[in-house]
Amino acid sequence: MPKHKLPPLNDAIRADLFTHLATMEKAGLPVAQAFLSLRLAKAAQPRVDEARKWLGRGKDVAAAGRMAGLFSDLEADLLHSAISAGSPAHTYFRLAERYTLKARLSKQMRSKMMLPIVVFVLALLVQPLPDLVLGTLSPAAYLWRCLRPILFFISLYGLFRGISDWLEVTGPSRLRLQLEMLLIKMPLFGAMHVRRNARDFFESLALMLEAGLPMFDALPKANRAIHNQLIRSEYSRILPKMQRGDSLAKALDHQLFLGEERVMGFVQTGEASGTLPEMLLRHVNMESETIADFQSKVAEWFPRIMYGLLMLWMAYGMVVGSGAPQIPTDL
């Protein structure tokens, strides 16, 4: 399998990767030595070994990580710009913070979902139990009645994960455009989806400008940080406007999918004072806090919604199901 086709590492592994590299860079250790002591999850360790080989052949850390499948194209571009400017330490720390936060929120969501899942499985096992005891339900039928909803939800979850992974790697298509348009139009989640994509764009742009990359080179690279193709298409219009002489603030005027309008004030202030990367990062930090707060609320409320649906399902089963147990006629 070609290295660029390798599936992306999960957030927890990426957090470990960039935290280790940031710590080693801050300690002043050579990159080859940093990779020598790098230990990731078993599934990712072959990529580390591959990166060591490329480093031994004279590649820099950005190229070696990209070719080994450790870094995405965007991460490699960020690191390459940082290396050209002097040191990738700040970029390591920023990426480590990003993925540590994402991994923590994912873990929080999983931990809060465990109890509703356990209660759901127990309800499935208990509800048809009277019919099994009274002999109106065979053991095989009882098992199938218990497993059928579980298999349905496992398939639904697998479909959701499959679509998410497909959106990560597939190219532009009509089907992808329709799915991403649905994401944007979803109540509550659609607006946050837009803000997350906009945040990723401005964060990548700020890091590249901070590393010394010219604006015209940084814009198309930062555009790749946007996962939604519809939003990416809108942001691709910024570069032609600036090439015609507009400032970034002017190019962003009437721009769709900005996420949070206050970014315009930060851009104007940054361009006027010559501190555009710092102003953009300030906006990014505020957006990251907002997004993290939203995800925390989702992790808090989603289990409650699941409990409510579970209670409704159990009540429905009691009303339209077998009802009260019937005494067998042979007693």
C-alpha cells in the first residue's frame, strides 16, 4: 500500500507523537535521536521505523514523516515552513495541543456513553425474559430478539464511521458534495461544523505566516486544512482576490462560511499593526474554546437523550409487546 494511502493516525496517537517531538525539540535533541526514542501504539510503530529510514537517507523530519504516513500533507507543510524559519518546536506544541484536546473530548464522549450502552444491553436481555421463562419464546428466538437491535446499532455505527473515513480520503464528487451540504444544514451541528472548518483554516494560515511563509504560498496550503469541499471551494476564492491587490480583510468581505464574524476585526487589526499571525491565533484560541465547550455539552447531553429514548422504547415494548405474563393453560 502506498504510504500516502495509509489511513490517518487517530487523535490520541497524534497527540503522543507531537508531544514527544515537542519535548525532544525543546530539550535540544537531534531529530534522529528523538525518533529513536519514539514509541507509539503498536499499529503505528512501523511508520516510525519507516520515518527513521527516511531520516537516515537525509530527508528532513517533514518529508520523512509525510512519506512514512506519520504526518498528513498539511502537517508536513506546517513543519517544513517551521523548519525553514528555524525551529519546528512551536508547531510541534500547537499540533500536540490540538490533538490532545481532540483525544480528550473523544475519550470523554466514549466514557459517558458506556453506561447508557450497558443499560441498553441489559434492557434488551431483560425485556423478553418473561416469554422465555414461560416457554412462549424459544432460546434461539430469545437470542435473536436480543441481538437484532444490537446488530442494527453496530451496523449503523459502522456505516457512520465508514462515511466519515470515506470523506477523509475521497476526492470531490457529487455524492460527497451532497453529504457535506447536509452536514452544513444540520441544526446546531451544522453551524459548529462550519466553525470548526473555518478555525482549522485560520489556524493553519496563522502558523504558516508565523513560520515565515509568504501569504500567497500559505493560502492554498491552509485551504487544505478545510475538510468540507463546499467550504474549501468558497475559501479558494480568497487567493485570487488578494492577487488582484485586495488585503486579506477585503478578500474576506462577504465571504461565506466564516464561522464567527469577529475574525474580521482580528484580521483588520492584525494587518494594520503588522501582527496578523498573532491576531489570527487569538481568534483561533477563542474558537477552539467555543468548539471544545460545545463538544463537552454534547458529551454531557447525549447520554441523557439516550436514556430518554431507552425509557420510551422500554415503555413502548411494555404497551404493545407481550403485556402482562399469561398463565400457561396446563397449570
